[in-house]
Amino acid sequence: MPFWDGQSRGDVLQSIWIMIARRLGLGLVTLFVVSLLIFAAVEMLPGDIAEEILGQSATPETVAAFRRELGLDLPSYQRYLAWLGGILQGDFGTSLANGRPISDLIAGRLSNTLFLALYAAAISVPLAISLGILVSLYRNSLFDRAVNLITLSSISFPEFFVAYILIVLLSQSGYFPSLATLSPGATFAETLYRTFLPALTLTLVVTAHMMRMTRAAIINLLASPYIEMARLKGLSPGRIIVKHALPNAFAPIINVIALNLAYLITGVVVVEVVFVYPGLGQLMVDSVAKRDIPVVQAAALIFACAYVLLNLTADVLSTLSNPRLIHTR
Amino acid sequence: MTKTSNTPLLTIKDLYIEGRADETWSGIVNGVSLTLNRGEVLGLIGESGAGKSTLGLAAMGYTRDGCRISSGSVTFDGTDLVGAPGKTKRHLLGSRIAYVAQSAAASFNPAHRLIDQFTEAPVQHGTSSRDVAAKDAVDLYQRMRLPDPETIGFRYPHQVSGGQLQRAMTAMAMACRPDLIIFDEPTTALDVTTQIEVLAAIRNIVDQFQTAAIYITHDLAVVAQMADRIKVLLRGDEVEEAETAAMLASPQEDYTKSLWAVRSHARTEQPAADRAEMPVLSVQNVTAAYGPIKVLHDVSFDIHKRRTVAVVGESGSGKSTTARVITGLLPPLEGQVLFNGSALPPNYKTRSGDQLRKVQMIYQMADTALNPKQTVGQIVGRPVQFYLGLRGQALRDRVAELLNMIELEPGDFLERLPSELSGGQKQRVGIARALAAEPQMIICDEVTSALDQIVAEGILKLLDRLQGELDLAYMFITHDLATVKAIADEVVVMQSGKVIEQGQKSAMFTPPHDPYTELLLSSVPEMDPDWLTDLLKRRADDANAYSKT
């Protein structure tokens, strides 16, 4: 590293690692608070798995015995500590509904959810950024308005509605399957094909937000003296936007992308239900219905983790995109 | 393209430019014409709002958002830029006409290294490859006398000082060896000592490449060094134009004469204060630091009643930091600040309301120092209410009285928002707000440096008058020695956080000086067209003499 950066590359890397470590530490504190909130919220849920499983005809004695067996008769702080202790050792406990270890139950579902989220992100992030660049290039034109109208419409309709419209348009005519069932033997291409409709639905739902932030962040910079300078150097409008405005607009764009990716992981229950996709969201909703408390808690905690990690990533990337922070005087 | 030497390079004929404000178009430039020959430098001068920058940009066929060329023509080397399609203009911009902006710090893209921004125009215009352009950058950096020309291009803009950035920007404008460069106040944001280096470098390189230039500035002495001819503008109209020497020797129009006259204003110096008298403010052996970096070293000076002490120095010399120590924003590591003989608590949080009331501040940027959502009446009324507890009619009377003191008609101004005021009026409101607390001392931090000379003079006169009426003591922070001449009784010269020299103004402006004071004084441009040449020669001779001994 040349001397003029005042700081060697190693120092820069070190300060980034320190920042990551500090943010991870804060993330752990956040997760601890979240675990308290989750536990408290679940405590407040009406109903009881023992009554749920044993049915209406059960005598109070059998219900009480079953509760004792599941450990539900203990005071809540003891149950919380036991739960937390288990998680710290990597043990999420067992499902009350079917007795299987929760980690097994969740692992498959989580990878399905991540797959769908990545699939949708792989389409929507490049799409949103390219559209954002194009509409800021042709701002206030007919094209700008049309893109805004379409993306805003797709974000304004409820997800299930978008999903059903897509099923009517693309599935009934036989192009794509409406049931996104996954079979273990399917090839990657086949899986992509089967899950195309849910991925497209999610793309339509998240693109508008990211596209509009890209547009706003770029247009916000167009009045800057360095953009005027770029114009006075005779550069083409496209180059001005991509080379001169976009690099300075990354920080807000990255943050909105992170928020939307978190939404893709945690907020897709409705889409999973419509397309009968075996994801984590659906598991959580089912478990709430069954009062399968440990599964609900584990799923909620994983969602919280996704938020913490994605926001951490966004912060690190925003820092990396700013030469003022990387190359100090 | 053929280059013939007898046709002018640039001809602007009867150019009208309008700007839009509140849905109506009003004139910014009203029928100005000019011609510029190859290799010639034309100086455009005028106050802000004269339309200098708008005209300069129009010479490139460019108007800012919200402006339009309504009639007239701009012909550059046979091409009419007003009617030309964007592509034709883009072809000329950056390659044959280049621009150097006022704030280099804002006009370099913070995301790219200097050299990448340098090579961009030659590569995009297809005049040279990236490697050739990069080699050329090093050469031009050297000609602009930038330190470490081989490597400075690999820095990001924020890693380079303001004066160096301004030179790097001039080098960048030279990248395609343009026929014409528009310099838009390139040294206005710089200290006098830095300004000299930049002026010398610009003049040198424009000479070497025989580049024609339009040099825009509000500083007459600067334009006298740079231009062959000078054109004076006032509110979008041409006042007069003449060869530089003729213009300086005998300006024809009254307005031009008034511009020349501004510099002659000077306050009669008060006699040295009686040393036995208790100073209003006494800064004693103050040492202060931001984090681990010491920025003030053993700073001491006194300010007496009815006296103005000017604190002078380049940016980074610790002037404003001293003000922060006095106001308690930055508790010092060592030393103390006495007010009327008793020590002020180091931190403003532990000072009493009365202690806070007696030292007030006026800021450089009245724009950002006034709350844009409050009316003048609210802004001035708040300290009256807060410090003096006046309410109702008494409060209204006091605010009206304060506005009268700063020569603004209360009936007209009470309900206005800062956005409805001119720069000078905003600064007056800033003064009224400071007076509202009935202070004994006011710290003025570069209060006139954002204003035009004529407006600035009005502010200085007002401050002078108020001092006499209200027995105020002023600490006047400035980097402009002309302002010091105009307002100070005593001068404190600071450099790198230390007091270099202090004393009565008359003593300060008579030799012998401390070397640094000498450097500051000799760096103030004078209205003599040969001043820069002579000064550079003198300094070179001195350096030679020094190296021989």
C-alpha cells in the first residue's frame, strides 16, 4: 500500500474487523433482548398445546399430567432459562407436536426459504438497480412515469393477489407450475423452473422499493458540483449517472436492499402458502396454530438473526463503498 | 479544424439569460456581449448576483437547472453553442473548453482518485489513451508545482488540501489542452498565502500553453494580476470594459469607482488600552486539544472594553478553536479564561446564565446560523425572552428596538423568514440576535468573509457604531487583512495554534514584522498588475540569497 494513504491496507482491514466484531457483539445483545420479547409474546398467546392435542374430551387430570410431562407446569423464568441454555448449546429443543428435534425440522425449511429468497434477490436486485439507473437517466419522462406506475402498482397490491394474478396469467396457460413442490431428486434447473412463480411474485413485491431508492439517491446527487463538473467535461449522461452519481449513492441503496432481503427471508409466509412452498414461514404459522411453542420461538429467533446479519452486512458494505472511511488522511 | 489567429475564439453577442423563481422568469444576464481572442485572458468582475458565473457557464453553452438562454448567441470557434445539439456541445466541453470551479473540494468526485478524474476527459473524448493521459497528469501536476507529482494523483480528493485540489483541478482542465478555460472564482475559498501559489501556477500554465481564459472573481486585486482585459458586471448588465492597466488607472463609471473605493475604508485606531484597567476578557496560557492532537499552545491575549481585537491566521491556525475555548465549547487542557477578572468555568454546561449571556457569537454563515423556520422576530426575541425574561409588549418593544439598531425597519422585517433576506440582512439579524442578550463581548467569526465588499463594509461600519454606543468588546476572527485594517485596534497573529505576534494595529502594519506576519501581509494582493510578478521575483531572490549564505 502506498504511503500516502497514511494507513496501511492491514490497518484498514483491522479496523473493519474491529467494527464487525463490535457490531456482532451488539447483535448478540439485540438477539438476547429479542429472545426475551419472543418468550414473553409466546407466553401471552391464549391456548395450550396439551388441550390442543388431547382434545375437548380430556379430563383436567390428564391435561395436567401431560403438561407436567412437557415441562409446561414449571414457572416461566425456569422454562426461559432452560430454553436459552439449550440454544446456547445449539439445541433448540424438540417439537411438542411431534417430538422431533427442532433443528432437524427447521434446517430443511430454512434452506428452502433461503433458496427462494436468494432466487428472488438474484432477479430483483439487479433489476431494481438497472431500472433505478434508467429512470434517473430519463427522469420525468414517460418511461420514468410508466416504470414508477408499474412498480408502485405491484407493491400496492397484496402479495396473494399478485400471486393469484400470476397463476392466472402464467400457470393456467401451462407455462409454469402453480405448486412449487420440491422433490429431492430434481435438478437445479428444474427446481428453478418450479419455483419461478413464487420468486417472480416476491420480485414484483420488493423491486419498487429498491428501484425508487436508487432513483431518489441518484437524483439527490445530480445537483452536486461534481456532477456539474462531469457535465462540463462533456461526459455522456449515462456515464455521469453510472460513474459519478451511483458510487456516491451506494450507502442508502445498500441499506434498502438489506431491508428488502430481510423481508424476503421473513415476510414471505403468504407467498409460501399460496404456492404450497415448504418454507420456514409456513412452518411458523402452522406451529402457531398447533401451539407448538418451541418451534415458533426457534423460527422467530432465526428471523431476528437474519435481520441482524443483513443489517451488519449493509453497514460493512456502506463503509467499504466510502473512500473517506477506507482511505483516511 | 483550422485555427486562424485573426478571428476571435469566442464571441458572445447580446446574450440574455433568465432564471426562474416562483414561477416567473427574471433576467440574470441582460444583453451582455464579449469577444475573446486566442491566448487572451478576460477578467469578469462584479458582486454576487452580477451574473458572472452564469455568463461564464453560458460561454460553455451550459446553463444551470432553472436557467435558460432567452436570446443572443455564443459562438466558439465558428460553432454556435446556443442552438447546438447536446452531442456537439459534449464534444467541445472538456476537450476544447474546460472549467475550473470555485470549490475544488466539492467539484471533485469524492468516490474516485484524482488521476482517474484527470484521465477521464482525454479518454472519453478519444484524445489519448489512459496511460498517455496518466503520464501527462504527472507532468501537469509538476508544472502546477504540486508536491509529489508522481503519486499525488493516486490520492482521493479528501486526502489533499484545498489549495492543492485547486491546482489539481486546473491541471485536470488542461488535460485535453483546451483553447479556452473558464476559471470561476478559483481562489476565493483559499487563504492569502495559498492563493498566491495557486494564482502563480494558473498564470504560469495559461502562459505556457497559450490558453485563452475567462477569469471570474469579485476580487479586483486578483483580477488585476490575471487578466489582460477586465469587464465589470452589475446585476446582469455590463458596466464597462477596458484593458487592465487602463481600468485600474482610470475607471470611467461611478459603480467601478465605488468598487475601487471600498478598500480605502479604515477605522481610526483607539489608543492602546490602559494596562492597569481590567480587561473584559483575558485568555491566559490556554492549551487545548481535539482528542490526542494539540491544537492550541499557550495562547494568551486580553480584550478591553470598547476595543476590537482581530485574530488573524490561515485556516488551521487555531483562531476558531480559541473562540470555542472562550465560549466553553472546548474545555482547555491548561490555562484559563478570565471574564472581568474572574475565571469562567471551562465547560459551558457549568457556566451560569449570566456568564453565558455576556459573551455572544456571530457566525460566518448567516445562512446556516439562522433557523429557516423562524421569523426574524422569533429569532431575535428568543434571547431577549431567555436571558432577560421580557414578555408581551416589553418583548415586542425590545425586538423592534434591536431591529432599529441594525438598521432594519421592524414593520417590514419582523415577520420575514431568513429565506426572504439578502446575505447582508441575514448577517444583520445575526448581529441583532447577539445584541439581544445584552453582552459585554461579541466574538465575530469571519462574519464578512461570505459577503461582497460593499455589503461587508456596511456590516463593519454597523459593528463599529454599535461598539461605540454599547461599550462592546469585539474579538474579530478573520483571515482577511483588509478587514483587519478596517476594523481592528489590536491584532493577534496566530499560526499552528500559537500566537506569533500581538500588538496595536499601527505597530503591526509597520515594519519590521515577524517573518510570518510579513508573509501574510505581503500575500495580500494589491491593485498593481505587476504585483504578483514582482512579489514572486522578490521571494525567489530572497530564497536564492538565503541558499547562498
